[in-house]
Amino acid sequence: MLFAHDTEAALVQAAALVNTPLDDVAALDAFMRAHPDSGVRTGTRAELDEVRALRPRFRRFWELGEDELVETVNALLRESRPLPQLVRHDGWSYHLHAVARDAPLAVRMTVETAMALVDVVRAEALDRLRGCAYPGCDNVLVDLSRNRSKRFCDGGCGNRAAVSAYRARRAALIRSPEP
């Protein structure tokens, strides 16, 4: 594990949020089932709108250089006034929560993502936040691999790239006569 579980979970959730349109409350419900959170939910259109408003704000985390990211994270932390505490729940050992369980979902997501980005900066691992390498895909990803080799998002781009490469190899074999 590159980062602590809570850091990895927050980073993966943030990338998934950037990559997921969240068209309605049902889509947010499905998103939260895929990326569980221990806090309260209202399940309202207002909650959906607040979470959707985070998407462009979070996307910038993948576009900023280190100094700009630090300024942005510090501003988010000042704005949300986190209170870090060690907690244990849902079978996970002690980990850090920096916001109350009853805070609005968008606030919890913002604080947890900001705290995760603190770890990314401290580990000098900003290069692990990158865009998908598949042509035409504008999704983002978090590379949690040991050798920093993840190139494609979780939206199927890795499979598409493999199929394209296979087809290109097959076409090259068909075009070139055997000796």
C-alpha cells in the first residue's frame, strides 16, 4: 500500500467523482455504494447539486503544479476548518477523519480529499495524479501501482488500448508478406 487506506480511498473517490457525471440522485446513490462513506446522507437533489459542484473544483487537482495545489489545499482546509481525529469503523483499523460524520456530504468529500492531497504532497507523489493516456479520453486517474505504471483510467480505456494494439499488430502481419 502506497498511502494509508483512508488516503487511497479519498483519492480514488475524488478521481471517480471527476470522471462520473452523476445525472441524478440514483447515480449519486450508486456512486456512494461504490465509494462508501461513513457519514450521513440526505439523498436530496440539493445534496446531488453540492456534490456535482465539486467535480470541476476537484478536476483542477490533476491540473495544478505542486505550489498551486498546496495553495488550493490550504485554502480548502482553512475554509472547512477540519478537526482531525482517529476513528475506527466498518472493519477498518484506526485512520484519520477530519470532519464530523454529520457534516454535509460535499463538505466531507472536500475535507477528506484535501487531507489526502496533503499526504500526496508530503510524499512528493504528485506525479501519481494524471490524466488517462488513451487518445480522446479526458478522465483522470490515481496511480497506486508500485512501479508508477498505470496509464489508463478505470473507464475501459486500458482494454480499448489493448484491442487497438492487437488489431494494429494483426493488420501489420497481414500487410507484410512472410519471408
